Amino acid sequence: MIDQSWNEEFKKRLAANYDEMKDLYLSLYHDEHAFDYFCTMLYDYYSQRPELLKEWDEAREDVPDWFKGNDMLGMLMYTNCFAGDLKGVLSHIDYLKEVGINYLHLMPLLESPKGRSDGGYAVSDFRKVQPELGTMDELAELADTCHRKGMSLCLDFVMNHTSEDHEWAKRARAGEKEYQDRYFFYDDWTIPNEYEKSVPQVFPTTAPGNFTYNEDTGKIVMTMFYPYQWDLNYRNPVVFNDMTANMLYLCNHGVDIIRLDAVPYIWKEVGTTCRNLPQVHVLTRLMRMATEVVCPGTLLLGEVVMEPSKVVPYFGSLKTPECHMLYNVTTMASTWHTVATRDVRLLKHQLESVFALPKQYTFLNYLRCHDDIGWGLDYDYLKQFGMDEVPHKKYLNDCLTGKLPGSEARGETYNDDPRLGDARLVGMTASLTGIEAADYEQNEWKMARAIDFDVMLHAFLFTQSGIPVLYSGDEIGQLNDYTYHQDPLKADDSRYLHRGNFNWEHAGMRFDETTRQGKLYKRLRELIKARSEYSVFESDADTWVVETWNDRVLGIGRYYNGEKLIALFNFSDKEETAWIHETEDYVDLLTKEPVNGDAVTLAPQSFVWMYHSYEGERTRTAAAPKLVYPEKKAPKPKKQKEEKKAEKKADEELTTVSVIVRKMPLKGAPARQLARSMRHCKGRF
């Protein structure tokens, strides 16, 4: 239904999606009245959307790749751990800008019951911030400040389940059939037992089974994650309509990126694994279209912690896209596998698959995050090297928890399941790379090596196409927090090992290069600065795996617009040589020293970014060959120089679109003209 009295811009957007949206909706729900309600609900949220955010929508529509710049850098954090509450985060925005952050992801901060929150993923009210963290108005204020500072804000949307304390759950527990139908309630164990035959357990040790008996109703309720998290029934159109409304409510408070939590789980069918079913993709596509109609400046980030073949489909197709971005979970896990084995073959194999994907697909790349490291690796590939799944997982965990002789890693296991011989890993990056062990031993030689290792892994992170995301504290080498063992509300969940409070005292040492914090911070900032300055790091660059003829050294090639980068990473604790036989003249992008591109020797656990400019090569003469250093550019034509000068002036005067929209109206053609004029600023707004 399209009401002709609705706003013209809204009608235009809805009309562009209407036929597909209706077909998909009715394929699931067969209820035209529910679909009409859905359309009306979309208009209500469009009408409620603040004008400033609508202006952002227009500008971003004209620069659809605004989030793909090589200067994009994210940070993931818990609000309470970083600064106590939302006001505290606001007071530290300048610190984040100093680091280079322009994509801020706040972990779950909506209301959830203490002691039964699963780290904020058991939401009891989707429209209320946890009181000790702040209010929705303060969230909107933070979002507005982020926009004015050239930053975008990401928030989790927990769509698979609610807390048992949610209003819907309370009314279901009170016996209201309408609300029980929003979940999966059963009178006996007949159907739940059928589900259990094919549905894997999410937490087999801490929360075994997929169902829980509810004493208040005398019925069984589906609880795939924890007993206090009740799975929502998306076969009920009321659930989909109301949850989409909850998502749009967050968007209208200035949230730019919606992280769809546990999206593969949201559709359930008996006799299946209840993961990645076709209906999940229909729902994801519908949510994408909902944002394109109401708030097209919003991005959807899918959390799909699955094997690679199951991850990529969540991008959808170029014609019918689903998520704008996905987590590069497989590369993250393969990276830590390589840290433990010092063997790059699996990582090479995995990267070849990623590099073969369309460049339009945007991954969020990371080393560590709030969650564990799961060993969902390609074991069919690893078998040829004698690495069988169960014993190999044990080796990885033993190595990265420091149990093996010579290991300097200090992680812990999570959800250890002796029955399956399975466990996951937790820990901060600095603790897993040996910085914690070196600090404990006060061993300067080990500390230098560990910092090199930490920097090398971050250089690998920054070499990948997509958006690199730091975990809060990694920029200063924050270590594990073992105090969770003494907290009865946290002791059973070892993920709190890397969820400690941000150490502001250590952050204050970041400019003191005699400290480990200062040494690491300086080097990471150099990497961040270089990545943002050289177009070879653009997401549109060609990428490939470079053959190094050494299973200890990973090689990655990048080419874009006359610039070439060969990046080499030595995962071994010994000096290694990469036999790459590159014929061009290269310089080290960071030190500016010449590099022989034939055989490159790397110190233990170190890296090199080898840079070559073909543009510079064209300016050379046979009589006087010269290396072209990164900061030197070939002479530009006069017109090009003038354009560059004008761009620089505009860049200084108009730092972000948010500043502009406060100075002038941004509607229709003026907005589009402005957006076009600021394409060079992509990634800033």
C-alpha cells in the first residue's frame, strides 16, 4: 500500500522497492494486512526522522561508497569499560580522533538484567539505554558529536532473541497467547526433541540444549543461547514488523551502522540446523530495503560467524543486496592459527578466496574483539598437512594459552567441551603476542620481539581491503584482566578476560617512547597514517597472494592507480627470506630505504611494506635512474595542481558533511551537488 498523501521523497523510495518488498514479505507471511501495516510503520519512522539525519541520507545516497575510504579505521569498545558511561565516551572523543578512529562501535548498551545479560545481548528493552550507561537522548547527543567530528556510530541490534525480562516475555509468562506466539512455546517435549536431533548447541558446556522448561507457564520455550534468552518467532509477522521498528528507532537516534547480531539463527524449521535457512536471507533483504526507504544513510553489518561458504551469501547480490558489510571472521581465525603454527599455507589459501570476491563486498577486518576465537577452520584443506580437527584444535589452544614449551602467549580457553574435544580461545592481542609474558619477566629483549610481533599483525590487518577495526586497548598494548575470576557474575565466562576496563593511566604513557605503551602506540600510528595517505590501500585496489616460496612468510600484493605494494609478513620466530623475484625498484614505505625485490630477508616476526610508483617510473631517464620515494610525486599539470589546491582549501574549510549541513540547507539538487564536490572526502562522514 502506498498512500498518496505520504511525503514525495518517501513515496519515491518506497515505489523503487515496493514490488520486490511485497513479493518477499508475502512469500513468508501471506498476509496483506500485515504488509500494509509494515509500509505504514516505515512511513511513521521516516516522518519521525530528524531533518539533519535526512540531509545526511541525501548526501550519502550521492556518495554510496562513503564508508570505503582507505582512511576508515574502526574501534570496538564497551561503553562502561572505556569511560563509564555515554557522557564519558563523549568526553574522550578527542582521544579517539587522535588515534585516527572514524568508525566507533559501542558494544550492547540497551537495557538488560544484571547477572543475566550475556554481556548486553539479553535485551529487556530495545528503546532504553542501560540506566547506568545513560539515556537515549545522550546516545543521540553522542551520535551528533561523532558526526560533527567526522565519525560514524555503530550499535548492536540483537534480533534473534529477547531477555526473559522483556515486556513480551513477561506477558507470555503471564499466559497471554498473543505474546507466547512471539516466541516458541510448546506444551510438551515432542517438538523440542525433534529440533534437538538436528540443531547444534551454541554453548554446549555453559548452556547445553536449545530449550528450557518454564515453570510459570508449565511449557517449554526455545532458548538456543542462554536459558534467559528467548528465541523470537520470525514466522510471526508481528515479530518482524515490531523488531524492524525497534531497529529504525535506533537509526533515528543517529546510529549509522546497525550490527545484526546472530542473524543466521533467526528462522527456525524442524529437521534443519536452524542456521542460514533461505528465509533468513529474505528477512535480511527486507531489512535492507526498509533502511533504504526510511534511512538510506544507514549501513547493515552482518554478524555471521560461519564457514566462508555460508558467510558470503549475506552480501546478497549486486542487484538484490543484503548486508553492506560482514565480519571477516575466517581471516581472523586463520591469522591466529598462523600465529600458533608459524605456517602461512592455510592463511594463503583463505586469502585467495577473499581476494577472488567482487570488490564491492566490504569486510570488517580485525585481530581481536569482544568475543572468543572459534576454530572454524578449513580442516579438509589442513588434512593434507596432517592436521586433523580435534588434535589440531588442542594444539592451537595449548600453544596460545602458553602450555607448550617456548610459547609466550597468555590466553585462556572458553567453552571447553571435552566430549567433542573442542574449545575456543580468549585474550587480548598484547597478551597473545608475548607482551604480557615479557612484561611479567621484565625482559627487554622479549619485549622488543613481542612489540614487533604485535605491530606485524596490525600491519597485516591494515594491508587487507575493507575496514580495519581495533579492539579498544590494543592501541596501547593493554593486557588481559584476570580480576573477572573474583567476580561471581563473570567468573563462569572467560571472555571477560579481554573485557577489562580501559587503562587510562597507561594511555597517558602513549607519548613516552621509553614505555611499551609509547613504543607500540607510535608504531601503530605510523601504520595508520601511511594507510590513509597512500591510495594503494583503497578498497578498489587489485589484491593477490604473492608466492614467497617460504611457508613461514606471507606475501600480499596490491595495485591501484599506478601504485604497487608488496607486503611481506614473517610469522616465524627466526629470520626468514621471501623469494619473490620482483623486478621493479621498491622502497620501504615506512623507512623510505631501498628494498631489493628479489630476495627479501625479514627479521623474526616482522614485516615490510614495499612500495613502487609506476607514475614515478615514467619520469625517470636511462642516464640517471632514481628511486621514487613514497612522499615524492611526479609533477602535475598546472590544471591538476590548481584542482588539488582547491580541494585542499575545501578540505580545510569543510571537514565533514555534518559541519556543512549546519551552515546551509541540504535538499534536492544542492545536496547532490555538494556530495559530488566532496567525493574526495569519502570515509570522513
